[in-house]
Amino acid sequence: MANKTVLVVDDSVQNVELLTALMQAEGYEVVAAADGLEALAQVAASPPDLILLDIMMPKLDGYAVCRRLKQEAPTRLVPIILLTALGAEEARIRGIEVGADDFITKPFSRAELKARVRSLLRLKAFTDELEHAEAMLLTLGRTVEAKDPYTQGHCERLSAYSVALGRELGLPQEELTALDRGGTLHDLGKIGIPDAILLKPGGLSEAEWAIMREHPVIGERICLPLRSLQRVLPIIRHHHERWEGGGYPDGLAGEAIPLTARILQVVDIFDALRTVRPYKPALSLKTACDALRDEVARGWRDPGVVEPFIELVELGGPSEAPEPAEGAGA
């Protein structure tokens, strides 16, 4: 696998030279670090495709380095092979606990090490392809937003507010990640709606509304092949359902509507109320909150989501949520 970069981390010059020679013989580019802190700096500057990581090192041992890298989103998918002369069972258990992808005890078989590196790099290449596909879909989601000059910053605000509300409601990290992605992908299906309908300045006819209501299903269909987006699919499909069952596409009611979809729909409505549209001015915070409470009174929204959200925005909202720009809308 040419053009792949392997980071060798070991405080022994002899071990670094040996591992470098082995990896270069396989066609990999090799960079080296002599301790854990230097390794973290190397990864921050240029993430490698794989790390060969010694455990017993000065300043910061291999366990700590591995744990830090696996906790950070940009580096958690970089394969790490731990190398050690310690007792195999204890070291292996600790290695598993900190997230290592593989483990080799010194002295090691050169053939085995090469084979394990090749295997993990093949897996990394597959993972990179999936991440690339996901990134392309997120770009498409932002492209849909960019079609309408009144939607500037909409996706970022939805993501920030939805994650903040999900955190307030005690959702686990995987659901918070889904909400973050859902802010960008919820209206992805609008890419399949003709611009004549999507950007029509006036009201839509019943036939045009029927076409517009297809966008949640179109968006779900586009994202369906990616397993990494499975938790986002309910948000995409169901963010236009209503609490009393009068929404679309499936007419779900009450708690049958996924909680993440209920969260995003409330945030989506709030952002639309708070931003300028061709047919209306931006509403004040109080008026927008009153409008949300009115939707609860009509039976359209979940009061268990709306009230915590109003409390959140009345306290200033998440610090990472950008304010709606003048002239921008949902």
C-alpha cells in the first residue's frame, strides 16, 4: 500500500530503526517519535494512516497516548498497534481498555507484524471511503441550504441547538452525534424537489405540496446505504411528523415519533420563526416562544421537548450557535 504513512513511536533508537526499515520495505512512508508527547504532536500536525506504538516510554506511556487519540474524533479511527515486552495478558487487557486495534509482544515475528499492518491499513482504507461518502452527503446537505439566500447558517444553528437540547434531555453521545449530522442532512431530500417548487415565492398548490412532502423519504433513501448514518435516518424521515398524528410522511403520533426527530423539528420551527423570510420579518424571541407554545396547545408538538427548549433559548442558548444573520432564514 504505497503512499500510506506509518508513525513509529518508541524511545529506543534501535527499535525505531528496525521498524522504520520494515515499514519502508513494504512501501510505506515512515515518521518517528521518541516519546508519547512527541507522538501526539506528530499526529496533530499530520495524522498518519497507522501507528506502531511502544508502551513503556518516558513522559507519556503508550496507554495514555492511545487513550487520548481514541477519545478525539479526528484520530479515533487511526489504527494503533501496541508493541511491548511486558507480560502479554495484562498488557493486552489494558491495551483493549484504551482502544488499541491490535497488540504484538516483543520480540515479534516480522512477517506477522507486516501482515497485521497490511490488514489494518486495508480496513482503514475502507473506513476512509465511508467517511468520504458521508462527507459528500453533508456537502450536498449544505448545497440544498445554499440554494436559498434566506437559509444562511441554518444548518449550523440547527445542529448547535439540537445537540444542546439533546444534552439537556440526557441523550447519549451517539444520539447527540446524530442530531449534529441531522442539522445538515434533515432536508437533504429537497435536492430531489424541482427548484420551481422549492424556491416558489408564493404558496404551493396541493399538487406541489404533494411533491414537497416527498423530501423526507428522498433524503432517507439517499442516506440509507451508509451504516454510519443509521441513527440520522429517523431524523430525516420523521422531522415533519406532528404530535397528534397529522404530519408526514407516515402520520406518526406521540412517542412513536423518534425523540431526535421531535427535537430537530422544534429547533427547525424556532429558527424559521426567528429569521427573515420573503413573506415575513424575523420574530422576537418572546413571540417565537409563544408561537411554539401555541403549537403545543394545538397538539402539534411535544410539550416535553418544547418547554425545555424554551428554557434553553431564554437562558441564551448554546454558546456555539451562531445568531441568525439579518436577511437569513430557515
